[in-house]
Amino acid sequence: MTQQFLLYPLLWQLFLSIVLMFAWRHIQIQKIISIVGSAIGVGLSVALFYEVWQNGTLVVQAASWKAPFGISFVGDMLAATLVLLTSIAGLAVSSYSAASLIPARLRFGYFSIFHFLILGLTGAFLTGDIFNLYVWFEIIIISSFVLITLGGEKAQIEGAVKYFTLNFLASIIFLTAIAVLYGLAGSLNMADLAILIPQIENRGLVEVAAILFLVAFGIKSAVFPLYFWLPASYHTPPSAIAAIFGGLLTKVGVYALIRFFSLMFVEDVLLDQILMVIAILTLISGGLGAMVQTNVRKVFSYLIICHIGFMIAGLGMFTELAIAGAVFYLIHDIVVKTNLFMISGLIYRIKGSNKFKELGGIYKEYPKLSLMMIIPMFSLIGIPPLSGFWPKVSFIIASFDTKSYFILAAVIFASFITLVVVAKLWAEVFWKEPDKFPKKKHFLYFKKMTLTKRLQMILPILMLTGVSLYLGFGAENIQQLSMRITGELMNTEHYIKAVLPNN
Amino acid sequence: MEFLLAIMTGVLYAAGLYMMLRRSLVKLIIGLIIIGNGANLLIFLLGRITKGAPPIIPGDTKFFADIYADPVPQALILTAIVISFGLQSFAIILVKRAYQVVKTDDLDEMNTIEEEV
């Protein structure tokens, strides 16, 4: 019976998005349904997490087709954790967008599409079938295309063209990789493939499939040579949408990389080396990109790229500690990046701009809010004891263990660059004496908002800041969780046994 | 037959990529459509082509005695076609909107957001 817990978060999001369609023109009702529904979604994800924590991996075979033939849904510790984080980020952004988006944008089914996006993310984490993963990825990108173009401003459309093209290309490459792998192994089930792939004699073609998967997920997670679509598009939609994109869309690519390269393409030295080189270049190029930007959201966009590098580095080193670090960093990054983009939206509401030269003096006006906003930024840098610090310790120890000193240098360099960027941001946005700029006429400034709306904007940020603080101060629990996830990932027999009990 | 299909797949991929590298938005869409068809054909080809052997178990036996055409690639292609059809129609509308808003179909001129910095 408890197996069904696996499908509840998934079905609940689908149910929500369909219900929201019936309230198409009634924005107030949609807001209430979305916020309350997201809160229930968090409850369901907590139930799933608790169930997996207590009883181990849950598996549901769709329509009771036995494992390699039907589609399996697998809730192991990693998937359950990410589903929980997705629902928490979803709740925060749902409440935030109810207050920060203007009604004109909400009128065209925003909340419905938003829940479809969460549905796609949840499905991508839970599925145990590569073609089904492709379908979830498509659901994610179709919803994200709608969200990124909603409103149809000039900058948005221009960003959307680039976003669309690269993501469509990534899907085609993903499909090509699936075709090659199916031709070789004759199966689509991840657990089954984990058994079949080591037995394939044509290693050259296996490498080709692995590289194709790497490129497809690399585009989605914005790693070094493939990231140009991200800074060109992420600052164009409203910040509520950018928050869910920045927090979760690139991380689902990282999740897929972790899953594929720890389960299916395991003993591959070449691949590990490629991953390490990519990680180093991503860390450096993302960090340097962030240095030169003068727009708050563009800075955060480049920081997303930079910090993807940490997780890829962990995956590339492939020791137990490194993978644990990557998992911890993934957990930390989802919370912090979502929060940062919501903060950029708050700055926009306060000042009416996101450009450094038009900003300044927020600390003087709102000292308490500013202190709240500095916490996620500090945990982004990794100032002890906040959440970014602990996984970096794992990375540094792991890089000594594997003697990969270039990774060590890149990790330290990227952390330092992040510190410089955040310091610069703090000085420009919060401390600097602002120049006099004419106020925009038809713009709802933060000061003029009603108290409920202000709370709706601040509470989600406060909530995610609280989660960040917990990740930092409760690091022992999170490290324990990461080690358990790593144990499950490194020991693939566990996953295979859960899905294919008769094998 | 397989040889011809392999060549065909290669041509479709190459043509699609070439069209995607052009600056015109309309050619970009055509490129995406062509490369999508190439991917579908590849799935079909790599699922092994079997002629005249439908995957139906004869009434008097309980399992396949002979080789049969694999139905899975066809199901995959069907799904992929439906999905890419949706994406393509979205792309066409997006390009139309982009042309209306930006007044150009040249990708190089769609850079107002970069200039702001």
C-alpha cells in the first residue's frame, strides 16, 4: 500500500493544474488554490520522504507491467529528497508570484502552467525509464517556454528564441542518445540498462551514447561550452519565473547527469576526465562572467553557471566523499538560487530597476530586509557555518584524495570569485549612496504595496532563508542524508534489486 | 534498405544542423523540423528493421518462435512525433511573434538585451 506514496506528489500537481484551468479568468481563486495546493504538495512530499527514509526505496510499476517491460517509477533517497525540495521551492515561488506578478501576466493561465512545470520536475526525479525521462523533460521545457514568453515583451521574446532553440536541440540530442542506447542494449529501463551496458561488446558505441547524453544534459544544466543560452534568457522573464528556472531547471540536468553516470555509465575513465575538465572550465568561466556584469539578475545568472561546476566536479572525481559533496551542494543550490532570484525581484520592486547604476541605499531604507537578504548570499559564498561551506569541505578533501589539484584550485578560485562578486553587489546595491533617478509613473513600488502583498513577497524569502540556515546549522543531518544517498548511488545493486527483484 | 536509411538519417541530421546555423529564424525552424525527423528515423533504424513479421503471437503457441518486428521503437517514434509537433507549432508562433515585436527575422539583430549591459 505504501508504494502509492510515490505517485501522490505527482498526481497532486497534475490535479492542481487541471483544477486551475477551470478557474481561468478568476485570478484571486487561482492564487488561493495554487498556494494552498502547493502547501499540501509539500505535505505529500514530506510523507514520501519520510516513507523512503524509513522503509527504503519505493518502486511502482505503471499498470503493473513487470519491470523491464513497463515504465517504473523509482523513489530512492535522492529522488525523494529532490521532490521534497522541488515542492518547497514551488510553495515559495507560488506565494511569491501571487504578489509580485501583475494581473495581466497572471490572466493567461500562469498558475496552471506553473504547476505543470512542477509536475514535470517531480516526474523527472521519480522516473526509472530513460524514454519516460525524455517525456518529462519535454513537459518541463514546454511549460518553461510558455512561462518565459508569457507577457510577450521584446526582451522576453528575444531571450525566448535562444532558450527555445538550444533546449529543443538538447532534446533532439537526448533522443538520439536514447536511439543509440536502445539499438545497443534493447531496453529503456534504467535498472535493466545498468545490468546490460557492461555486457555490451561494442564499447566504442557505448562511449558515443554516453557522450551524447553528456551533451544533452550539459546543455540543460548549462556547463562550460554549452551555457550561452542561460545568461541570454534568464534575466528576461519576471523574477518569480526566473526563480523557479534558476533554482530547478538547471538542477534537473545535474540530477540526470548524476543518475546516468553513477548508475549506467560507471566504469568510464575518459568520461570522468571529461567531466573534470568541464567542471574546471565551468567554474572559471561562470565566475569571470559574473565579475563583469552590472545587472543584479545577470550576475545571478552567471553565478548559476559557476556553481553548476561544483556539482560536476564532485561527479567527475567520483569518490564517495565527492559524490556526497555534489549531492549536498545540489540540495543547497536549489534553495539558495531560488531565493536569490526572488531577492532580485524584491530589489526590483523596491527600486524599480536591476541595474547597478540605478540602485543603491537599500540598507539605509530597509535595514532588516537587507540583513535577511545577505544570509542567502553568504550561504552562496560558503561562509561557515552556512550551507555552502560544508559541501566545499567535502570537495577539497576529495580533491586531495584523488590528487586532482586543478579541481582544488578551481573550487577555491570560484569560491573566492563568488565572494568578490557578492561583496561588489552588496556595495553597489545596498551601501552606495543612490543617484537621483526619476520615479517610474506606472510602477507599483514596494512602499505602496498593501501589507498582505508585502508579506506574500517577504515570507517565501524568509522561509527559504530559514531552510538555508537549517542546511547550514543542521549540516550533520544533511551530511548524513548525503552519505546515505551516496551509498545508494555508488552501490548500484541496491537500485537494480529494488526495480528488478527477480534478477 | 538499412544502408539507404542510414545515409538518409545522416543527410537529415546534416541538413538540419546546417539550417539551424543560418541567421534567419524561418530557416532555424525548418532546421529543427528536419533534425527532429532525422532523430525519429534513427530510432526506427536502430530498433532493427524486420520485414513482414508483426509482433503477434500465433494462437497455438505461447511465445515468439521466430524473429519479429520490435514494436517499442514505433511507440517511441509516435510519442516523439507528437511531442515535436507540439514544439514545432509553438516555435512557429514564437517566430511570428518575434517578427512582429522585433521587426526582423535576423538572429544577429535580436540583441537589445545584451546591449543594455
